[in-house]
Amino acid sequence: MKPKHPSESLTILTDLVLPSETNPLNNLFGGELLARMDRAASIAARRHSRRIVVTASVNHVAFNRAIPLGAVVTIEAKVSRSFKSSMEIFIDVWVEDRESGFRTKANEAIYTFVAVDDTGRPVEVPPIEPETELEKQRFEAALRRKQLSLLLAGKIKPEDATELRALFV
């Protein structure tokens, strides 16, 4: 299977925060942001695999900055690494200042999706070939995150987590 670049899966969703989507502090509900991130990640995974994709896990979410009512929020998602049938999607969330237009990174997340066939069985996905320095960093870190997840779930033995062991040797 021919490798693809992360940029080929880039998905950008931009939207406005409306009153019905906010909490009593007039900030975007966390669940609303999670749903938007899931949609963006789903599109990125589908662009990479060209298959039906399902959310396998939400590996990390950092709500670093509140997103206020009326703000323009932009979600950027792209595949950071692919494995046999799974893909790690890294998501950056940006909020645009109403007055200056300056964008600030507000949040980030990492989701895992699995490509499946019409019957729901996992199917192979293309490998990723990172190009930029950031893509290369995220690509390398994805293997450590996967090994940590498998180790914590009891699916691999500590001695098989070679990328994690290398951090401590």
C-alpha cells in the first residue's frame, strides 16, 4: 500500500460558538467541543483510509483554554500515524480573538480510529510518511502512546514495549 502524507488527511472545521452551546459561564460546553473534534477526526481518518471509520478511543484531551460565546473556533485534525487498521488523529483547537483576529491554541486532543469494511471488520490502512518536523515528532510519539496503551490494557508485556523502555535506558 502506498504511503500517504499527513497533509492529505488535513481537515479544518471552523464554526461560531452559539448561545445554546454554552454553559452558565458563557463558554463552549466541553461535550460540544468533543463532538466537533470527533467529527473532524472522523473526516481526517476517512480521507486517509478511504474507508468507513469508527472511533476506537479518545486517548487524550486537554481543555487548556475556555472558548467564549461568539468566538470563532477552528478545529484542525490530521492523521499523525497509522498502524495496521488503526489511525491516530492529532487535533489542534484554535480560538480567534473577536477584535484582532489573532488565533490562539485553546485545546488539543488525540483520537484513535479504526477503518472497517461494510460488515464492520477492520481493514488495512495506508502507512503515513511525515514531512514536517512537527509531523515527524507526532509520528514518533504515536508509537510510544500506542505501546503505553497496550501495556496498560495488559495486551503486551513490559519487555515488548521497546519504545517505552528506550526512554528509561
